[in-house]
Amino acid sequence: MEVSNRKQVLPGVYLTCLQTDQFKTGSISVNMMLPLSRADAAKNALIPRVLLRGTSAYPDIESLTAAFDELFGLSIVPVVRKKGEVQCVGFYASFADDRHVPTGEHVLDKVTALLAQLLLSPATSGGHLRGDYVESEKQKLISDIRSSVNDKRAYATDRLFELMCSGEAYGTGRFGTEKNAEKITAVGLTKHYKQVLSTAHIEIIYCGSARETLVERAVVSEFAAMPRGQVEPMPATQIKTTPAKADVRYYTDHLNVTQGKLAVGFRLGDIALTNERAPVMVANAMFGGSVTSKLFMNVRERLSLCYYASSSIDWRKGIMLVSSGIEFDKYDEALSEILTQLEAVRKGDFTENELESAKKYLITNLKTVADQQFRLDEYYLDQTLGDFILRPEKLAVLVSAVTAEDVLSAARDIMPDTVYFLNGPQEDGNED
């Protein structure tokens, strides 16, 4: 795979091309990179949903679907992603690669044109986004926000971050809040949409067989009409290197659940401010981020304290999360053992085999990034948030070179910040 240098092709619009013959399809994502904020998150999340209801040329779902079908089953879906304290909203398109179109049509050009039309020329009424479309999609968004409680594991994670980062933008969910979503009107959303279109930093990522020059020409041609004002720089994420308070904070909610959900948030420390990503990845894999991790082998398998237990890292925010499912009466024991296993990594209480197993697990995962276009899109969108683009294969080389001393250096400043427990109903039957 050839990866072009990310370049600015229009004011505040950047293009990354991943040229490969591996897939029979091509993909393009258009991402407006916005500051994650409680006030605007719901409005931002609603924009691509409403825009995908129709354009000036294809004013309803029926005509838009017919246009998709004419392009050999083109698929365009709205995407809302949270990366650190950046909310990424836009579209992801998957379409037949020009090499595999029997008629010889240039599908790439037509898809790019349709994406630009969706973004720049939406269906309107009275000079505003159509009120019926806004109301319909708003109700769907509210339903999605409400239904988040149905996935208890994800709900516990969201509550942990909401509490842990209550004074930070990161505490906001990617869809925003139900309260703010309910306030959205067609007039207000139109005004917000125009402001976003004028000022947002935009990342476009292409993956397919087309040459970079052809992709750039199509993007510049179709998106040149975008009204641009004072383009805001890429939103920055605030990283706290020490716990918000000297003492770990503990929270408990009670819901009608049959299994407890224990989530623990950690701050990574000063290393989060550097580009030393590989050692932290290995430390996390050894702790709870792989099938040979200490959490899996000890807390889950040997001690049977959890139904599941794993850890993950949001490098962009400098946070590590432990997510686990436990019996209600195992809370103290499970939490103690989770912290004990982290302390073992921090002190170097691990074998060479554990180190190598963690590295092999990560390297295998990095190699499989190239097997799926959406994973490639996700990976390189992540990279745009950093100071440089690091290809998966290069990151794999860095992971393979990580030593035990590197792990100790990376893990020494990892400190627990917040503990959240989703418990069962209280004995009197009431919930907090």
C-alpha cells in the first residue's frame, strides 16, 4: 500500500490517499473535526443524519437511494466519532472500485460529486434545512441516546468518563445529551450547519486503487464551492497528567441489572504528552489489553473474579480504562486485584514470555488493520490528530523493539483516578 503525504487541498481541507489494489471497493470519508462540547455535540451529531435525507437534486430518500443504486450499489452512511476531545462528524462512502466496473465508468468522480452535494447542497424549505427531516432525525438521535443504557457495559464506560472528566470536554458523549437534542430546531440547526461548514477543519480520507492525482482532482473540483470563512485549527485535546484530586474518586449507580459493571479510569502521566506510543501500548497489552494479559489470566481465569476484564487506552486523551463484569459481592476483591495486577506491571513483575506475547498480539493486530477499509480509515483519521502520520507497519516495528525497561518507564506514572460501579437494585427497590 502506498500512503500519500497528507496535504491541504483547499482552505482547511486535508486529503490523505491510501492507494491499494487489495480491495474490490473504494472508500472515501469526509470528516468535519469539531471541538467536543456539551452544548454543541447533539447538533453536530445530527448534521450528517439530516443531510443524508436529501439534496437539492435528490430531495428525498427514494430519489437519493435510486442515485446510489445507479452507482453500482453505492453506500453512504453518517459517521459520528469521538477522538479525544474532538468530535468527528461526516460521511463514509463505500463504492465499486473503478477497476471492477464493467461499463468502464469513473465511479470515483461521481461518488465525490454526490458527497459534495450532500454536504453543500442539502434539501431545504424556506431557506432552512427541512423541518420534517430535522424533527424525524432528531427523534432518532434522542432514541439512540436513551437506548445507550441498554448496553450496560458501554453505559458503565460512558458514566465513568462522564464522572471522571466532569470538568473536561471528554466527559461528553459523542451524541451529546438528550436535553440538548430536544432543543434543536430547523432554524437553529441550519445556522449551526452553515457555521460548521464555514469554519470546520476537514479531513478527507480515500482508500482504493485510484492514483493520488485523480483523487485530488476530484476532491478539489467538487468541494471548491464550499463556503469557507475563518477556518478553525484542528481542535486540541486537554491532557491531565495527574489525577484531578489527590485521592481516587468512587461512584456507584443502582440499576435493575443482574451483573455488576466495574469500570476504572487511570491517567497515563507525562508520557501522554509525548509520541512514545509503543511502550504504552505494550504495557496496556500486558496489563489487560490482550488474551495473555494479567487481567485475563489472573483476575478472570485463575481467580474467577470477573466474567470479563480488559483494559484499553485513549492515547489522544491520556486515559486508560479497565472494564469488567462482576458479581455484586465481588466488588472489593475484584477492584483490589485489578490494582494489584497494574502494580505488578509497574514494578516489572512480569516474565519475558509475557512481554513477547503482548508484543506479538499487538503486531498481529496492526497487520490486520490493512485487511479492512473502514479500519484503515479509522486508523489514519486517528493519525491526523497527531504531529505526524505513523503507518501501521512502522508502529509494529516500534512495538517489536520495546524492552522491559521501556514498559517500566511507560507504566510508572499510570495512576488510578476514578472508580465507577454499576450495582444492582437497592434493597428497598429504589434507584439512585
